[in-house]
Amino acid sequence: MTSKTEKTNVPAQPTAATAVAVAKARGAQKPAPPAPKPLDIPQAIAVGELAKVMKVTPIEVIKQLMRQGHMFSVNEIINHDVAAEIATDFGFTVSQTAEKAESARLTVSTEGEDPAQLQPRSPVVTILGHVDHGKTTLLDAIRNTRVAAGEAGGITQHIGAYQVEYKGNRITFLDTPGHAAFTAMRARGAKVTDIAVLVVAADDGIMPQTIEAIDHAKAAGVPIVVAINKMDKPGANPDKVKQQLSEHALVVEEWGGDVIAVPVSALKGQGIPDLLENLLVVAEVAELKANPNRSAKGIVVEARIDKSRGPVATVLVQTGTLRVGDYLAAGPHKGRVKAMLDDSAKRIKEAGPSAPVEILGMETLPEAGEKFETVADEKTARQMTEAKAQERQARSGAGVTLEDVYTRIEAGEVKALNLILKTDVQGSVEAIRKALERLNTERTRVNVIHAAAGSITESDVLLAVASKAIIVGFNSQPEPGARTLGNQVSVNIRHYNIIYSLVDDIERALKGLLEPVYKDIIEGQATIRAVFSLGRGTTVAGFYVNSGKIARDAEIRVFRGGKQVFAGQIGSLKHFKDDVREVNTGLEGGITLEGFKDYQTGDVLEAHRRQQVGVG
Ligand code: GDP
């Protein structure tokens, strides 16, 4: 690896010590006022399920619906707005819109939960770091503490996540190391990880993927605990690692910072208890909570087809309790939990917050990172998954683009333009970053969340999706996989080879000055079959649509013998006697054009319109 990476200017992520300070501050506050009755309502909910979450009978809900003029039976699905109206009547505050409820679900938020129902939950940890620095070995070493602890069976199966117990507390580890997997989940809107363990080999120090991992964890706002690994090696130099970490705004505790760094040897199993202990400290101050007494919600960690058992999905319950028999909706996939196995392959009947479990009974294979929730019945599951499939189709192509940056800033939706910068050589990283930082004003900021020399990778694309960023390549091209993925998820990748035009474009985007680039789209073609006068100088052309459509708001070109004789707007468009918005293929209509009436039979009308395809 010759490429080098750079420090970025993302605000410092919450670290253990800042979390401690926050926890102390929190502790100083006195008890919260009596809780209102907040309720989190999904996009669609069955009447019976709404009754259940409000702890009233379905009859009461149906009666209230009738008073509001709606007729629904217990198993019918009502949408968020109707449900919210009813919930309000029952004294609940539906504090979130459907949109917000969705995002709250993604982030394991405890918002909208009855605070009295919240109970501590164990932390979910992901291991990140450079290749060969020992992520897999560390995951194995941690898993082995279970064997050492003499746990029944001893052997754990690999289901994508596992739990260990340390001093009476549990910690859940996601078994897929690496920031690509971590960010892939985030790109799907799933916030799974509470703490990131950054593995750095003591003999190798910080490497490009270490920096990438730091940037990914920071972008996710996840606290980092550093495991300085391979301490058994003769070349181990932990001080050098600490020095390098400080160059990336991670200052270890012993040097006056707030980052916990634990020396370990994953191979020899040394330092593991110390690492676990520190993870629990960070978890403790993060005050992780969930409500086990509600329907389950969580994330699909892994899924595969088993020859004899069908789709098998490992899911992580984030809130609520998942039970055998529950109906599940996971994006466009649904199913019913037929059986559940824990990480020791033991059959279990229920699983609470932070528990990873393998479930049988999905009808189709969900993707890793897909959010799931349990619903009242098969019908609700079907409606939700169908709605989700449609929504996804409608939403595809909704990535962040440079041209809408200004609109978003104006609308207060974003305050900063998140940007990932990839360049050909290390020297340009610094130059471009400095130039971009000069654009920062009180109102707008360019936030370079990751900057490195090298080609644009899939991991960059995922980070862009997860962080709503655009990617800027300076003499740097996407790898083929990254290009395909970028198209699929509509990440805006822009290329430059002159620093000035790069900076100028970003500046103009921030000021709303980017000129849109249009493409001419031909929508339809028609032939004039008759020309007649309506008196008072009005001439109408009767036409037949050969292909596409002629729409009232399209622009028209008139061709005669292959030559254009006019271009302009439509004055009126009729189908028989009616004014219409469009006339489609195979139909006839009458048209007048603004500023042209010299039609002749046989003229060809071409309807076209300009469509924005980007910015220049
Ligand atoms: P990953 O790519 O980060 O998952 O790294 P691996 O866990 O596959 O480890 C890469 C190599 O480093 C393997 O050969 C491991 O045996 C070795 N390794 C991992 N941890 C240690 C350690 O603590 N000490 C020593 N000496 N070698 C280690």
C-alpha cells in the first residue's frame, strides 16, 4: 500500500472521557417531570396492534375511528396519520412524524419510549482496523473467554454476532470485522454499533485502513476504544502507536486525552479482560437503554439460505423482545419466527435487547443491515413489506447531489456539505483541503469527512451514502465496483483535474450559483393530417400521434421535408372538444402553436422538453 491518508476535520467523536463528563452532568440533574404518554407509530399499523400498544381494547379504537368518520375492522391497516389522530384522542403524544419515526427506528433511539419502561442493555461492539492487524484473531480470543469461563458447551457457532459475559455483564460483538461492513449497515440507515474497537498492530502502527476506520467511526459518532495488538512481538512499540493516534485527534488518557487504549495480544489471549472491562466502562457512561416490554425491532446482521432450513437470518434485537411465533417485516422481506437459536446454537423462545439470534422462518432472504420489526399479523407484514418495496422503487435515485446543496442549506436541512476527497497524490490532498476550508463561512461549511490519496473505493461510496456526502475525485477514478455501486445508490461522484474548477464548483454550490445542465428529451412525434380555420385568424392543425405523447407543457418543433420550420410553445391542445393535458400514441388531437399558423398536411410535430441532468 503506497497510498496515504490524512487527518480530517470532523468534530471529535464522543470518547469515553467526554461520555463520563456527560454522564456526570446528567447525574447532577434532578428527576425528569412526569412523562407524557409518547407513542411511536409506524407508517402503517393494524387497528388491533394500535389498540395493543395503547393498552386499550380494539373495540374502543374502532369506536373512536367511527367517531372520526372511519370504518375499519380490527385486522385492517390504518396509516400513520389516522393512527396518530386516534392516539391523540387517547391522550398520547405522537411526537414524531412518520418520517421521523422511521429515522428514530434506525438509530435505536429511545425517543418516544416510556422512560419508565427503559432498562439498561448491553453494548454492541464492532472491531475495526487495518488488514492483518488482528481483528479476526481478537474476535476469536474474545469468543474463547467463554470457553475459558467454562460456559456450557463451550463452543460457539459463528452466526455473525456473539455475546460474552464479563463480571456479570454482557457485551455483544459483531463478528464481521472491518469498517466496510460497519458502514454498509449505516448506509442502509442502521445504527448498530455502540462502541468501535480500533485494532492497531503495535509493530506496524497506523496504516491507511486504520485512518479510514477512524474516519468511519467518527462519521458515525461512535466512541472508539483502541486495542494496541501484537504486544507479544519483539518490534512492538505502543508509544509510537499512541503518538500516531494523537496525530489523528485521538489522544490517549495517559497523555491527558480521553481515548482508552488497551495493550493486548490477541494471539496469546493477553489483555482481553482489560479490554472487556474498558468496554463496559464506556458502555456504562453511554447509559445504553432499551425497552424489553414492547414489540421487537432490530437489524439483520447476516442472512443465508440453508439447504434444509431455508432462509436463516441472524438478527440483533435492538429494542423490545422477539419471540417464536412473531410476524416480522424487514424492508421488503417478511416471515414468521418458526424457531430461534442463540449464539451457542441453543433453541430459545425469546430474545431481548442487544441479543443476537438466528431465526428461521423468513420467506425471502433479507440483506445485512436491513431493519426489522415485529407486527401484529401476516396481513400487516404483507402490507408493510409491499409498501416498503414501492417506496424503495420511488426513492431510488435520491442521493445527495451538488446542485441541491444550496437548497438544502437554505431550507436549514443541512449546515455543511459533507465531502469525501480522493486524489492521485498525497500532496494534492492537503492543497485541496486547505482551499476548501477557506470557503467556510458562518452559514456554510465544507466538511471533509475523509480525504486520502488513491482510487475511489466501494468503502468510499458506502461512507458517502451513510454520511450523505458527495465524492470528489481529483485525478482519481472510481474502481469498477465502486462505480457500479455508486450508480446503484446514486452517490454523486464528481471528477476534476484542475484544483481551481473543483474549488470553484463547490463554492458555487454553496452559494447556489451552479448552473443546471439540461438535456433535450424527445417525448413524442405526430403528423399533421388536416389544417382548418376557426375564423378570427385561428388555424388549428389536426394531428395523429405516431409515437410517445404530445403534452400541453412540452415544446414543439415543426419539421417539413426533414427541415425545421418552427420551434415554440403550444397555444392549445384538444382531443375532440376537450382541452387536454396530453394526447398519446395512436390518438388524434387538435393543436395551435404560439406564433405559428402556417401548418401544412404532412408536417411532423416533435414534442420535447429540457430535463436537468446535472450541473456545469
Ligand atoms: P485481520 O486481517 O485484522 O483480521 O488479522 P488476523 O486476525 O487475520 O491476523 C493477521 C495475522 O496476525 C495472523 O497471522 C495472526 O496470527 C497474527 N496475529 C494476530 N494477533 C496477533 C498477536 O497478538 N500477536 C502476534 N504475534 N500475531 C498476531
